[in-house]
Amino acid sequence: MSGIDLQTNWAGLAGVARVVISQPHKRNALSRALWQQLRQAADATAEQARAGRVRVVVLQGEGEHFCAGGDIAEYEQFRFNPATLMQFHEQEVWPALQALLDLPVPLVAAIDGACMGAGLELACCADVRWATERARFGAPIAQLGFPMAPREAALVHARLGDAWARRMLLAAEKTSASALVPLGFLQIAPAPLAAEGQPQLDEAAALQAAVRQACTELLALSPLAARLHKAQLQLPPLPAAPASAYAWADHAEHREGIAAFLQRRTPRF
């Protein structure tokens, strides 16, 4: 069953909340309902944080993937009309991302498998990112015939820098976790040494161990300093896009890209 699962005292750590994206049969692609639930989970967590009950938040996907992007199976229902497309990005997607950005406590992303499109945007909302070696990153929406929404593109650009934002958005390039380490964007969970006679932990278990350790270290620090640093390091407000930013909704390339994906064929642009 799909949904956003909010857990408290994750991994036995008092003060750590975990938000889990759960649609594993679609590699945790985000439907419109999941975007709305994600915002609600972020708002609920922020309320607990302001009450002093939550000091660190972990964001991850269920199973083998973080988030493969948006749920493209829904796209034909709303993407080809400028008004409904604008509503989706400006009133559903961005408010969920902003709610994560506005969390008053550190947000740690635990990234495994696919981290594409919307998943990359979610990762860009985090303060600390841990990934497995096998994690893959990108935003290949140029293959689908449409651009990233303005505020979402600005977020990715701010976090990844100009060169990688251009490679991912203009060239639809996908890349490994190790390629993003030199940017300071993430850290790779180290493969733990197994005790003698014991099997080595797999990548997923190593990721959980690294994230748990990161949370433990964050909990040892001043909550006041964390709140003030979060406020100081916040992105400047990103203005809402005008309606003209979505005038391309009914473009033939947009329709062709979505149709080709759903029909499992190469698009003809």
C-alpha cells in the first residue's frame, strides 16, 4: 500500500523522526497524493520539532530505492493544461519541498537506488546526505519532453552547482554517488568490516548504520545552535513562477515524451 510513513524515535533514538516514502512497486515514485502526504508529514514533524520532541529528521524510501521521480502514470490527467500543470507544481510540489526546507531541525537523507527527478529535488532539501555506492542520481526529464519547474530547478542549481545542474537538465545525464562526493553533496556509507566469521553487511544495512551514526552525532550537539543555523542557512525565498512559465503544457513534445514513456518506446521529437 502506498503512502508516507512517519515514525518517531527511529532506530531507538529518542528525538529522531523518520519519514518514509512508500510506493516500492514504482520505485517510490511520487503520486499527487504522496506529494500532499509528504507535506503533511513535514508539517507534523516541524510541529513536533518546535515542541522539542524531534531534533533530527531522516528521509528515505522504502526498499531498494529512494525516489525514482514523479508517478508518470498520472501525468496525462493534468500535465497538458497550463492551469492544472501550474497548480501541480506551485500548489502541490513546491509546498511539500518548502515544508522540508523549512524544518527547524537537521534533515538527513538516506539514499539508495534511484534518486531521479523529484527524488533529486527531495535530496536537495536535506542538510546531510548519505548514499550507497549503487545509488544513481539525475533528472532526465528532457527525455520526456518537458523542463523542470522554475523553483525546483533553482533548488537543484543551488545545491548541485551550475555545472552538474546543466549536465543533468540539459544533457539528461545520470551519475553515480561517487561522482557527487567531490562536490560535498553527499557521503557514501562505508562498507563495514565484518567480525571474524560473520557475513559483511550489505549496502542497505551499511547505509542505515551510517545514518544512525550521523543522527547520534547530531543529537549530541546543541538544539539551539541547530535551529539558528538552519534559519541562517535557509535559501532566499524563491518567487512563484508566473502562469507563462507553464504555457508549454500542451506542446506536442510534452505529449510525445509522456506517451513514449508510457508506451515503452523511444520518443520522436
